[in-house]
Amino acid sequence: MFLSAATHIGIQGVTVSGELLATDHSTLNVSNSTVNGVIQLMHETSGSFSNLTVAKWVDPGTGTVSSGIVCGMSSECSFSNTNVSGVPSGDVTTPSIGIQAVSASRLNFASGRISGFDWGVHVWNNATAFFSPYCANLSIDSNRSIGIFVRDGGVAKLEGSPAGGGCPA
């Protein structure tokens, strides 16, 4: 599925197989859905995702394992109750990556799980990633070699729930 050029799309309760790509100032809202493939938001695109499953995917043409989510090129990507699962690539020179925040993008990940990749999260090239599980569960685990890798001006901020609880019952 490809969205481009100031498209405002809302998707609910669907299953997408392959790539979900939004680009060029698009706005994408996805809820209660599954993506058996990769999600890419590029070129100043905004996306809001809730109750989402992104399952492992292997490119049928090349046999290579892909990333789960890519938020790049000044895009704004927000996720809550999102589970991203993958498989290791088997090649240290081309690791599979659960989520990439790149090139001045901003990623907000509030709750869910990122697991099964070579690297869970890669934040680089002046991108910012916020992991803020306010009163929710967030797990970055069972990735082959790296949980969160930050480089080249990237910033990752990890926050927890308020001290002393403070969460609604």
C-alpha cells in the first residue's frame, strides 16, 4: 500500500501483507490492524498507530529479512500498544532491525514489544526516539545483539511510570 502527497488516510481492522509506505507530507492513522511486512513513513509524513501488530517478513524477491518500521526524513511516528516481531538476518553486515528512526525524524513509542530482530531499535542521523510507557508495558527484548543502538547525533529517551505509582487502577 502506497500513500503520497498530502493524503490523509485512516485504516482500521485490516491486514496488510508486504509494505505500507506513506511519503511526501501524508498523514496516516492505523488502528486494530496487522502488517505482515514493513511500515515506512518518509519525507515529512506523520503517522499514528494503535493496537497494531507488525509481524516478521522476508522479501519474497531477495529472501532478505527486512526492518519492521522505518520512520525517516523528518517524519513524526507515534505508536501505542504495538507489537513488532522479527527474525535475525543471519548476517552481521546486514542486521534485521525492529524500528529505525532516521534523518531528523521523531519516534514516540508508548507501549508494546519489539523482539526477535538482530537489533531492536536503531536511532541515528539526528533522529529522536522517545520510549514513554506511562502506566503501560513496554519491552524491547529477545533481539539477537542490540536492544537500542544510538549513533550519529541520534537521541533516545527512556521514561518510566511516575514514582510511587500514580497510575489509574
